[in-house]
Amino acid sequence: KKDMIIVSGFNVFPNEIEAEIATMNGVLECACIGVPDEKTGEAAKVFIVKSDESLTKEAVRAHCKASLTGYKVPRQITFIDELPKSTVGKILRRELRDM
């Protein structure tokens, strides 16, 4: 619940966005966090580890627009080499917020 993102008063759960992006070819893994946004209060930002170098931000955005409600589409998409994880393999969202 604490990971929930509030976009223009709507509740957005990061795992819903992550699950949708994870279905794409070329995505090894991903994580979604909320970031401050002037217009909507918060916006979704997604970090993606690619398994295919040809994957583009535009392709991810188009996939999300086709399958998610408008306010759930990530505003920011960042490709990174690996997601920060704890010793048991849990994604450390706090570290992503500091990136």
C-alpha cells in the first residue's frame, strides 16, 4: 500500500503497471515508483532492464497506452543495467527514488 501512487486523485498500484510492461518482449524486469509531478501531484516512473537492446521508450509508452488507463501510463521511462535488490532478491524501491 505504501508504494501506491496517487495521480490526480486516482490510486495507481505499481505492480499493475509492472505486470503489464513485463509482458513485453525485450523486457527482462522492471520496477515502478511514484515521482512528484507539478500537474498531477504524482506520476508513475518505470525503470526497465532490457533483454533486447532494440526496445525503445516509444514502444513501451505505446504498449502502456494500448493496455492501461491514461493516468496509469508512466510519465518517465528509464532504462538501467540492473535493479537494486536486497540480499533476498527484493527490489529496493527506495534506492530507485534516489536515482
